[in-house]
Amino acid sequence: MNTHLYTKVDLSEDDKDHSLREDIRRLGRILGDTVRNQHGDEIFELIETVRQNSIRFRRDADPAARSELESTLDSLTNDQTTQVIRAFSYFSHLVNLAEDQHHVRRTRAHLIAGSAARRGSLAHTIEALYENGHSTAQLQEFFQTAEVSPVLTAHPTEVQRKSILNCQMAITRLLDERDRMQLTPEESSANEEAVGRAILTLWQTRMLRTSKLSVLDEVENGLSFYDYTFLRELPQLYAGLEDLLASKDAAHAPVELPSFMKMGSWIGGDRDGNPFVTAEVLEKTLAMQATRALKFYLDELHTLGSQLSMATLLVKVSPDLQTLAERSPDHSPHRSDEPYRLAISGMYARLASTYLQLLGLTPAIPASGAAQAYANAEELATDLDIVHASLLANGSAGLARGRLRHLRRAVSVFGFYLAPLDLRQNSDVHERVVAELLQAANPEMRYLELDEEGRIAVLIAEISSSRPLASPYLSYSEETQSELAIYRAACTAKQRYGMGAVPNCIISKTDGVSDMLELALLLKESGMLHPDQARLDVNIIPLFETIGDLQNSAPSMDRLFAIPAYARLLVSRGMAQEVMLGYSDSNKDGGFLTSGWELFKAELDLVKVFEKHQLRLRLFHGRGGSVGRGGGPSFQAILAQPAGAVQGQIRLTEQGEVITAKYGNPEVGRRNLEVLAAATMEASLLSHTEAPPKPEFLSAMEELSDHAFRAYRHLVYETEGFEQYFWESTVISEIAGLNIGSRPASRKKSTAIEDLRAIPWVFSWSQCRLMLPGWFGFGTAVQSYLKAHPEDGLQILQSMFKDWSFFSTVLSNMEMVLAKSDIGIASRYAQLVKDQALRDSIFPRLQAEHAATIEVLKLISGQDELLAANPLLKRSISNRFPYLSPLNHVQVELLQRYRQGDPDERVRRGIHLSINGIAAGLRNSG
């Protein structure tokens, strides 16, 4: 009898992965012990039987193992089903932790060995830049205008509770302890016991939420990553980069870099399709963010004061530092000769007053006395700079490089608002609000009946006038009142927390110039656009989402920049304009290949338009976690941008469960932040290393995209009954019932695919392991292309794969999706479709396209099997996929029971538990 669950993980890797295998075995064994102790031998043996048969089937394609597996799973009671789902779900979570820790382990081993820096690290990038002839002065100049910003968003694919994440963090710390310390037998035993307690806590912690998340719940979840990662790891990243540059050029004195990388957020400001984001929620969100930032500074100042205990008898201080010390309300005789402590005590008192003034809160450790509040974060930064300068000038430079250095950087990066909060709203809402405001002021005005040029003329006149349009004496609809209140709250917040608190306003579904001018008018009404000063206090950012909108993006921006009233405003924005590109909706609209190609072409055209108008382009990439929503490795994605599209500035969204995967572990988080910075530098400064794509490459892509677009649209939007097939063969209905986000799954109350948000669209296909948004249409496209070009077609495609990073990245991401798909499992979900004729007409098409796509992918890449060139991902899949198959099988069985009317609450809960487990196993699934 096997007494340890999951101890036989079948991994045939070399010795460098030995520690990973050991971690997986150890965590699996402890999980198995936990299941046995909590539920007895019968449940343990049941789970173990399922595990063994699943591994046999995955490894050997043993039909007997499959038959036995299905027979066992189909005969489970509802209680047994729940325990099987929980066991395999938690094992997926534990494998994720082991893999993350292994990445940290390998990175540290690489650094300790002093071997060449890995691609994607800042060390590698800096080395490459110096070898390419860049000087320290040039790099410092680059950072003066650089901007890199990952933006956290809340979306209904993040199925993990914060309580579960806390348990996982505890396990991660214990794994890390074993790696970093040479433990005695007693310490090793204690560590093992602590892991057991953590896994027991995890097992006994409810996986599902009992109530739907509010927006403020989402805000709190997002803020937790500042505690885990951002507040400490971002300052350390800057310090490491500065030290790296200093080590490369001794002739240049070390220079402190500007804060070019900052986190951003949509959580609490994104109103597109979310009626629960109101002015009150915006105000509370910003207060929650400010609380996090100021509390961190207070704690750091308190600790710093305990560390800088130098006495005047032993050190000198600068006059400015002496002044700070004399202003301190701290009159303790024990610190009278300790000027640094006095200065920091005074700073603590001022920050405590700020805490009270801004938020009505007092710190846990009271200040030494009353002091004037800081007017802004810049005043706090100035005081910290005085401490820094005094240490440098008086023989204590080493002390300036520790906690003080990181605190100074934190204040520079996070200010009093922690993260710049973007506002986003749909253009249709802006249109209705502006129409109502105009008609209320002039009943003769019929704004909605005007054509585009007529609207532009009206809007230009309004934004050029200082006269307010809205009147406190008129009544407006609830929607208009809500929108005006949001923008006025944002204006107030900028004055309260700093101008960077709300720097951006994004317009979803932008399809013309009037959409951008409508937002400009609303900003004028709320005090964030000043016609008399030609000043704009926020960035107006169009979001182009559909295939048609992407194709029209460059002409729209060209027309906008030709308007003098708008062009004048850009001077106040540093002659820079941001444009956001939507990966998710363009994919849902036109399919994977066409979406990627139209995004690429839009960027090329935008670069030309911005050069024409002598403006700086900053692209904001609305990427999701899955390939179907623009996901995939960030480093390759940034390098695959067309020449001139990055220009040292880039923003991109971090969405759903990817936030946890990337930033839940501090060291993994630091690595991901570093990758973004390194990729931006390489794309901006080394972009000339790849030759422009050949004309035949562009022609081939256009032809491939045309074929893929027609195939995708024909299936999704033109096949009768496909909407029904989608709703019945996936868990979309059940996802809509999960308490995993504040935003509804659809923009309207309908089942139309056009109205469905792209996030649950992709998430549903990933759950049934078909992954349709990440590959459909490519097989047909290549087959059609090769048929039209029988002599040289394959050679051209193979050259594109070899010599064009855009195309190779597209295929690499698609390969990852295909490796995670499983057409056999998808066939079981197809059986959920009630209409057999519908099922028999659609699934064979999906099956044939899936096979064709894999075949042509291998043909172009020259590989015999998927992931032959990506052993890390291949290993990861071999680790976890035997544990996903039972979850998929059970999910289908529960869906059948639930949809047939089984009233048992355990059935519904089991479905939701399985959704969680499958998402954990796939990781970037939504």
C-alpha cells in the first residue's frame, strides 16, 4: 500500500532539476498525509487510485487505464467528488509553488556561479548595450524619458482567494528557507513540520468565496501585492540597476536614475461595463492606496531612526540636517546628541500629521510631538535627501546605501498615492452624457444626429471655451450625474494626493475623433482641462479594440493631431500621446492570427503618424494572461514590436490569475519587473539589430491573416447554432455564477458572443481544454497559402519563422496553447451539447482544425513534436497535466448532473472547485 500521495512524479530531467523533483515529492507526500489524517484511508486510497490511473494514461496512453479512470470517477458520490477535486486542485497549486521556487533557485545559482547573465536580465541587457557601443551617458539620457508601467487590473478570471494566497506564501517562505540555509537535522525537521502545518491550514481553508467580490474587495486584493512584492522589490531593482551601471564605467560618478518604472492600476477606476465603480468607490480606492503608502513610510522611518544612532561627538552633520534635527518635536534627553534620530523623528511626526490630515488615521506608534503635515510627497523626499546628503558628506556613504536608499526610492516611485489610478469608460457612455449636457444647455441641439465632422465642430467649440457647460441648476440623468461625479472626484484626488494620483483617462471602444473630444469636454467640465491655459491635467487615451478600430487607429490619430485646439493641449503633456491597443476584443472579433497582425500593422502606421506630427508615441498594450488575450512571455512580446513602436515607453496590463503567478512570490516578481525593463531597453536601443521584414513576409502575413479571419468569422459568427454550442459545451454559464469578480460577464443581458466580455470567452475555452481563441484558423490559413504557393510557400514561411521575431513569437505562443490543449478532453465537453446534429456538425470542424494547426506548425518550425525547443514548459506540463485530466473529467460529470437538475449544493460547489483547480493547473488560462 502506498502511504504517500503524489510521491511518484515521473520526471526524466537532468540533475539541475533534482531539487524541483524533490520539492514536488515532498509537498505531494505531505498533502497525501494530510488527506489521510483528515479523511481516512478510504478517501486517500481512492485519490491515489485516480492519480495512478491518470499517470498511466497520460504516460503510456494505456486504454485500460483510461477505462478504469473513467469508471472510478463516474461512480463517485458527491462527497467523494469534492475530496478528489480538492486534492488535485491543491496539488496543482503546490506544483506552481515548487516551480516558482525552482526559478528562484536556478537564478540564484546562476548568480552565485558568476556565469554569463541570462537573456532578459538587466545585467545581460546592459552588457549587450555596452558591446553595441552605447555609453553610460547615453543610457542615463535614455532613462530621463523612459517609462515602463505594468498596470494591475481586476477581471473575473482570478479565482483564488487571498486567504489561499496567504497559505501559499507561507509555504513558499519555508521552501526558500531550505534553499538559503544549511539546516541542522533538528531545523530540517522543524521546517518539515511547519510545511505540514501550512498545508493543513491550506486544506482547511475554504477555496471558494461565499459572496461576490465588491470593487473594494478587488482593490484590497490588488494592494496585497504591494506588501508581498512591489514596495520592497521595486526600490531594490533600481538600486541594482544603478550599481550595475556604476560598475560598468568607473569614469562616471554613480548617478541616481529617475523613477522610470512605476506600477499602475485600474482597480477602482475601471468603469467599462462595471456599474459598481462610482465616485465614492474611487475616493475610497485612493484612500486605501494612500493608507498603504503612508503606513509603509511610517514603518520604515521608525526603523531607520533606530538604525541611524550616530552622535555628534563622533560624526559631523550638514547644516541642513542640523536644521531638521532642531525642528524635531522630539525633546528626549536620550537623543539630544543624536541629530539623525532627531531629524527622522521630526520627519515621522510630520508624516503622522499627514496621515491624520489626509486619511483621518494615526500611526500605531505615536509621534514624539505635533508637527506640520507635509504638503506633498516631494517635501518628504526633500527631507530624506537632506539625510542622504549629510551622510555622504560626512564619511557615512555606506549608511546611505541601505534602508534610506530604498525608502527614498519608494517615496519617488509611490508618492502619497501608491499607484497611478487610471479611469476607463466606454465611448458610448461618454457620447450619451455629452449629448445630454449639450441638449440641456441648448434644447435645439441634436448631437446624436450629427455626423462625425459635425460632432467634431461642436466639441472643438466647447473645449475651446472656458464657459462651463454643465449647470448646477439643471437636472440630469443618473448616468450623467455619475459620470460628472467621477471626474470631479478625480480632480479633487489629484489635488489631495498629488497630480500623479489619477493621470490617465481611457476610452474603450474608440472608433473616431469625436470619442476623444467627448472625453476632453468632460475633463473640461470637471476642472482637468483648462482652455485659457491650453493645459490638460490627464492623458486622454483612446483604446482601439476591434479589427476595424485597429485599422482606423492611425487615421483617427492623424485627424485628431490636425485639430489646433487639441494639438495645443499636447504641449502640457510633454508632446507625448498614449494609445491603447486591445488584444482581447480584437481576438474575439477576428481570431488569433488576424488580431496579432492587425495590431502589428496598427503600430507601424501609428509610428508614421506620430513622426509626421513630431510627437512621442507611448503604447499601452491591453494584454491578458492567455495567448488568446495577448498573453505569453513579456520579453519576447516586447521585442517583437515593430521598429519605433516602443521608444523607451511602454505600459501593459497585468490581468487575472497572472498577477498572482507573476508577483505573488517577491523574487519571481522582481524577475518579472526586471524582464519588462530589460525588454523595453532592448526594443528601444537595439531594435536595429533585426532587419525590417522582407516584402514577401508582409505579403504572406496579409494572405495568411485573410484566410484565418474568414475561417474564424465563419465558425464563430456565421455558423448557425455556434452560440448555443459555446454555451453548452463550456462552463461559461457556471463562470457567470462564480463569486470571482465585481464585473458582469457580459456587457448586456444577452448570450450573444458579441456582447460577451473577452475575458470569460477565453477562460471558458481554456477550462474545456480546447483553447480555441489561441489557435483557430491558423491551420486553414497555412494550408490555403501553401496551396496557392506550391513552389516557394513553405520556404517563405520557414524563413519568416527563422528571421522575423514577430512571426516566431506568434508561433511560439500558439505552440504553448496547443501544448496545453487536449482534443480528447474537449470531446467530452462536446457531449454536453444536447443537440446531436449541432454537436456533430461543429466538433469535427474543431477537431480537424486543431490537427491541421499542429501539423503545419511542426512543418514550419521543423520540430517533430510540440515544445521540442521549450524544455522548461514541456517539463512543467509533464508535472501537472496528469492531475488536470481527472479534474476535467469530474467537471464534465458534475456539469451533466447540474444541468439535469440535481439540486445538491455539493454539485454546484464541485463545479466551482474544479474551475479553480483547472485554472491553477493551466496558470495563464484567462
